[in-house]
Amino acid sequence: MSEEEETIIPPVPDLDPTEQRKQWGELLGAASDYHYDMSGQFEPEDEEDPDDMAIVARVHRAWGAAIAEAVHLITNMAEEQTVVEIDPNQGKAKNITKDVEYEQE
């Protein structure tokens, strides 16, 4: 490539946050499904004889569950607009969003 040639990178289209969350949900959902499928591939046929493959199956199930939980969290936070602060000293999440009292109809 000579000095006269210039690389042109097309602009990345701006996505609204709702569309971004939707696309992340689809991507992470597919990743979760992949790990659940892989856990089935490594599941030992004889449960009495666990081996390294059983460990691999459990790891893939754990990843599948963790990713599915992340999708669930992203979806709920988008719907509730809740801000959650995690205190590393306590290890528990606490809701810092102001409580809003709704009037009964």
C-alpha cells in the first residue's frame, strides 16, 4: 500500500440503546444455547464412572446458566430502569433506585 492510498473505514451506524440491548440479548442467548448443547456432548453415558468429560459438561452447563442469567438481568434492568450497586465488601447487591409509591386506583 503506497502512501497515497488511504484506508477508508465506513462509519458504524448509531444504534439506540433498546436495539443494542436486543442485539446483545440475541448474541448472548445464542452463546448460552451453545454451552448447553456442548454440555450434552460431554455428558458421560455412565453416571457411576465420572471422568474429565463430566467436568467439561458441568463447566459448559455453568457457562450456559450464567450467560442466560446475564440476558435475564439485562432485560429486567431495561424494563425496570433500576440501578444496582454492588458492594464488594458485602458481596450483595443493593437497590439504590429511589422507591416510588404508586397510588392505588
